[in-house]
Amino acid sequence: MMGLLDYFKTNKSSSASIAKERLQILVAHERSVRGQPSYLPQLQKELLEVIRKYIDVDQDAITVNFEQDEDRETLELNIVVPDNPTKHT
Amino acid sequence: MMGLLDYFKTNKSSSASIAKERLQILVAHERSVRGQPSYLPQLQKELLEVIRKYIDVDQDAITVNFEQDEDRETLELNIVVPDNPTKHT
């Protein structure tokens, strides 16, 4: 079975040409008991707070994708880190 | 191109039979500038602190995988959430 890290590797070429700094976070929650309230939306807020300690990102630079089905929820955060301004001078 | 959420979906069957509650977190950091110090190991600690607010997990229940190559780092956290004890009585 392909591991998740292999997935990241096989999808490398598409982004290498752009050479933007990016941070991608994925959270998958498999639930054994249905009907529990989800904590992922709240978790998402806290994760972003943690990330903001390390990188300076606008809300605009963050794409969020949240999906939910019977027994699994997934949260995907894609963050494009602003270019270092000194690189353009 | 297969999206990351599709990846989670296609790998669903393997875990459905076990029906454990699991939380998986992936962080991929593509760096535009090489040689910067990595903040992922520190970020990992903080992410786990946030997660512990929501679920009660032992250090044993957490598998961490950190990989680094030229322009990408990936951090994978796999957490098996302990069964609710009331389920076994």
C-alpha cells in the first residue's frame, strides 16, 4: 500500500516548477462511533494559531477544505507562504 | 491529479474493518529557500499539545514519522485513540 509520505513524493513535480513556499496540513479523523460532535472545526482554528507562531500568513493565503462522511472527516489546510520581499529587490 | 482527500478515500477500506478511532495529521512543508532551519519538530510538539485538548492519548499511541529532503519536509502523526472503556463492559 502506498504510504502518505509516498503520496507527497509522487506529487512533487507539479509544485517544484512553481517553487513557492507552501505548508500543507491534513487532518483525517476516523471515528469508531457515529454521531459524535466534530471537534475538527475548532481544532482547525487552534492549528492555525500555532502555525501563525512560525509563519506570517494572511487569512487570504489559507485554503481550507473540510469534508465529512459517515465515519471519516478530513480537514485540509493549504497555506501559501508569502515570498520573502528581499528576494525581489 | 489525485487530490489528498481522494487519497484518504481510496485508503478507506483497510481501516474500516478495524473500526478503531484514529486521528492522522500530515504536515508537508515545501521550502523555496534551502538551508533554513526547520520548525517542524517544534511545530509537532505544539500540534500534539493542541490535540491533547480534544482527545486523551498516551505518548505510546502516537507514531511520528518525519522526513526531510532537499526542498520538502513531511511530518506524519498517527494517533490511535483509546477505545471508550464503557464499550467493553
